[in-house]
Amino acid sequence: MMKIGFIGSGTVGTALAVLLSRQGYRVVAVASRSRAPAERLAGAINSCRVMTSQEVANTADLIFITTPDDAIGSVVSQVKWPSGCSVVHCSGADSTDILEPARKSGAMVGGFHPFQTFASVKQAIENIPGSTFALEALEPLLTTLKDMATALGGRWIELKAADKVAYHAAAVFASNYLVTLVKMSTDLWQTFNIPTDQATRALLPLIKGTLHNIETIGIPKCLTGPIARGDSGTIKKHLSALSKKTPQLLPPYRLLGLQTIPVALAKGKINQQLADELEAVLKQSE
């Protein structure tokens, strides 16, 4: 049976190692810059040992590099990779080009990125099943990674090297900037003296309802609100209120509104005339 090793024992590496082990994969080795997290990972998996990075490369058939992205290049260049092994990173933004030293040594190289957010190991273990994995590899490694994604309860997509940065930017829009949008909303609630924690509790059902609509109805049909209705009067009121209360939120409100107009048009509830009116309101000077 194929032996798997990990270089890097952070959130993603630990979660993947634990989940793969639970699915019957033989995770045998882990290396980390810090000893304590490597020992925690090894302690969670039967027959997994803490080793140096070179020892992991010498022992395992498939080695996941799950260090921070900025460290992948130095790890790959410092290890002497046995010919015929497989070296796979889990970066969302980097292509397999960063693994070129391993490729030159005769290793197969690949990318295996779970399209998911990981705030902690526990949450990562809970969130990975059902996620989509972005894969970049040649055969036969590609099939191995597809099988792993399926075993983890996920789906997979294939990406080319030139696709990776745009793919990662999409994740930032959907995940990281969602946090920012909620922060902006709670900032507005503070203008009428509702504290952040209470505002967040109030907003979460709305956010969950929106996500449910996206999942069940789809885009663009799930779009609601004043732009979806062509309600330029309400947009004018929003702009006026923001100008007085939180002027720093005016630019993102305008930009997001302009990006929303095509979605409303695609939904079919507004015509081009209403779309033009909305655009003019959002572009007008303060």
C-alpha cells in the first residue's frame, strides 16, 4: 500500500493527514519546523512517526508539502527527492512550477488544494468533506489525487498552471471578503448603537438565508433587494445615509452596486432603462 508523508503540520496538513488515515490511507511520516505540532499530528495517527524532511522524502511514496505557501520553494529546493516519488503541494495560488526542483529529480509533482476555509484543525476536519479540490498533475498521479478527493467525500476540478491565481482570487472574493462585508454591515449597525456581537447574531440568519437561496435557487434568480427591483429611490437614500454616517463605506457600496446591476438584468426583473437609471445613481457625485 502507498505510504504517505507530510512536510508541514499546520491546520491543512493535520486535517488532511487525519482524514486520509481515517479513509484507510497509510500516513507514515511527518516533518515540521516545530517539533510539538508534528508530534501532535503523529500522535493522532497510528504508525505515524516524526522525521526530518529528508527522511519523509526517503520513506514515503507520496509527500504532501503543507507548509505556508512562502516556504514551499525553500522546502522543495532543500530536499533530495528520490526518483519516482510523488510531491504534492496544497497551495491555492501556486502552480506546480514551484515544485520544479522535485520534477528535475525525477519525481512526479502535483497540486491538491481543498477549496475551503480553515480556522482551526477541528473546523478543517469538519469542513473538508463535501469540498471541491483543485487538482494539477499529470497521470498517473492525477488519478491518485482524484481518488483521494473522492475518498475524502469531495469533488474535484482540474486546473492548469495559468488558472491558479484567478482560482485563488475567486476564493478570496467568496470567503475572505465575505468576512469584510459582514464587518462593514456591523459597522453600520454601530451607528444606531447596536454592538458588533449583537449585530452579527442578527445578520447571520440573513446571510444563511442568502447562502441557502444561492444553493437552492441559483444565481441570478436568488438576487433580492433594491437593485433586483430597480428601486433607484432606495439606492439614493442609502447613498445619502452612508455619506452622513459612514462615508468610508460609500466607495465599496457603489462598486458592489454596479457589479450587481448585470445580475439583476440577468434575473429579468428589470429592463435596460432601469439598469441605466441605477447605474447613473451609483455613479453620480456625492
